[in-house]
Amino acid sequence: MKRSLYLMMTIVTGFCACQKKDLGSTATPVNLSVAIEYNSEVSSIGLRKDSALVRITNNTSGTTKETYTNINGVASFESITPGHYTITASISIPRSTYQQLSGTVVEQDVAFNGNITNESITQQQTKIKVPLVTGRIGNWVFKQIYYAGSNTSSGAVFRDQFFEIYNNSTDTLYADSLCFAQLIGVNNTSANYPTHGYLPNNQFDWTKSVGMNDANANTNYVYARAVFMIPGTGKQLPVLPGKSMVIAQTALDHTAPYYLNDGTMQQITNPALTIDLSGADFEAYLVDYKRAESGNSPTFNPYKWDVDNPAVPNLKVFYSTINDMILENTGRDAFVLYKTGGADPKTGFPFFAAPNITTVLPTTNLYQQIPVQLVIDAVELQRVTESSRVPKRLPNSLDAGPTNVSGGEYTSQSLVRKTARSVNGRRILQDTNNSANDFVTRAKADPSKTDASFTY
């Protein structure tokens, strides 16, 4: 997967001088050996190791090579330029084979994935082991997405939205610097678009964006209208296997009245329709970001529903074209979780205007370009009625099928990822790279993170 020259140069400038020297074109090529190994839960049951796909990506040049493992689970790469690499490995075990070897009943083929980010390959470091685990590469997944909101007159409308991220691996993961982005895309069903800036399916054609110089702009990247990051310096926010974190739009108890930023009281008519988010792990608070964006104008008025709960930490806000982390109630939306691989979340990736814009002005909205190879999990939503659905915005490599709550907007319903199986009390959530298969509708959103918040 190759990145644009602009992106490559941006990331390179963030490296220190000694790293630039280490990654120079004069370095002597090395032969790299990558061995896969299964996690301890299944390492002894006899799963095959041959035919796993191993891919290595140079983090500086974006050059990608891939090959398959031999019978011993080893993939060999010749004449590799020393440097920092992302190494991924994946293998799918047929359902019948896995059941026979493990004695565990499964509903689908079992995918094992491994990911090592920013591994330094040198003359002395030419043998790498990649642990394989079930679930997506990276092992963070969206567990629950509450986008529909609650009743517009007796509920909380959009104010009680949240999403829940889950550690789907066997290892403790750290949420520090995990990014969440809402993506931009065409949000209507009209088939009568102008010819400039659109694909045949009426979604944006990002190769036509002003300043774009990448023929793979539609497949190798996604484009964000809002970017948030969980704060932390590296290992401040451990999340144990099978545990999760709740990210609220506004971390307040929405079943009770509270004051808005304009001093008025927000009432609630039917508390049973909404939820208490005062116990969320993080919230999105954009008032300070929007105030700074206005140049600290004395006439700035904060968005009245973006109320801060001082008891709940705020996400870092790097970019947003809207006033709050408002998820599209009707389902015309898509989200990604990713880590930047060392690049600055705010400046490490370029921004582009929508492809239907031919002249970029100072007031034109720009959208950040995020490499697909950095995405850990992705979910695309759609409207309930197929005739009302908008053009698909996520490439199939991230999400082969969009999903939705069964009742549509303002129903208090949430999406919850299915449980594939449990191991010693830890749930392994289903992730087939197809949200239409992986999620089900919950009658009412549940941010408790308890066993009751899952589904089977």
C-alpha cells in the first residue's frame, strides 16, 4: 500500500536525524524471517501454520511486500531495506477444522490475526515472531454504538449518544493515543450529481480533490470530518482482556434535569427512554476547541448542549467541522478507530476539500486523510429503509457491509457486537469485517459495561 508523497514527507519530518540516517537508501538490504505463533489458548491443539498471509510495510516509504508462510509457519522476505516496519499476519481456519481440533462449537470460520507496529529491522534484527490471536488486527473493536438517540420530545434526542470500545484480545491493551474519527461522505440518495468529483456509485471521488496526487485516494484512505484522541502518554490507561471503555458525547445523567451552557434547564419527560452517562470513561467536549477556532472572539457563544462534566476526562479534539461529537441519528455515518503509528494526529496527515469543490477558499471545510493501513476497527451505518440508503463510504477492506438498529432513529436502541464465544469467562466478540453480520440491535442502550450489556 503506497501513500501519497505529501503524507510520506510529513511523517518523515517527524523522525529524528539519526533515524533518517538509519533509513537512508545506502543501507545494506537484509533478509527478513517472520514466524507466526498462536496464543497460548490454542497453541497446543494443532492448528495449521502454513499459508498464513504475512505483509510487511515500510513505515517511511509505504512500500509493501507480502508472502505466505511455509509448513513451519515462517515467511521469508529477501533484500529488505532496514528501517521501521508494520508487520501483519492473518490466517483463516475453516469452521469444521477448528471445531474438530478445539472441541469448541463456532458459527463461522475462525480468523487469526497478528500485528506488530513500528518494528525496527536492522542488520542484527532479522527474525521476528508475530503472535496470532482471534479478532481484528489491533484487537480494539467497537462493542456498542448508540447513535439512534431517544425520543425527540420525551427523551434526550441526540444528547445521550455514546460508543463503547472493547479489548477483544488476550493481552492488556493501552487506550492511550487511540483515535476515533467520524468520516465524511455523500449523505443523500440523489442520482443526479454533476460529473466532477463523484464515483459511479455517487460517492465522493477523492482522486478529484484539489491538490490530490494519489490514484489510490479512494481505496487507501478514509476522510475524517472529526478527529478525537484518548489522552495518555503510553501506558496510563490499561484495559484488560474482555473489558471496555465508554466514550460519551456528553457525560451527564440524561435521566435527570441539568443546566445547559446558556443557563437554561434541560428537562426530561420520560427518564425510562434515556440513560445515565455520568459514569463514562471519557466525554467529547468541544467548547474550548471551538472558542480557539473562533480566535477567542468576545462574541463566541458555546454550543448550549455541549456541557462539560468536570468529573469525566475529556477527549483531545484535533479537528471537527461540527459543534459536538454528534452521531448521525438516521445512520448515515461511518467511524474508525486507529493509532497514528507515531505521526502527529493533528498535523501528521494532509487535509483535502471535498472532491466536488473546485476552488478552495479560507472558509472551505477540509477533511483529514487517514491511511487505511492504520485503521484498527471500522463500522459503517446506514438507514433502515434500503431506498433511503446513501452511497457506501468505507472501502470493503474495512467493512464489507453496513448495519443499523432495527427501529431507526430516536428509538433508544443501540448496536451491540455479537459474542462469538467465551473462554474462561472472557467474551470474544465476533468480527468478520462485515458489520451487517457482526452486530445486533439492543432494545435500549446500556453503558454499564456489565454482563447485561452484551448480547449473544
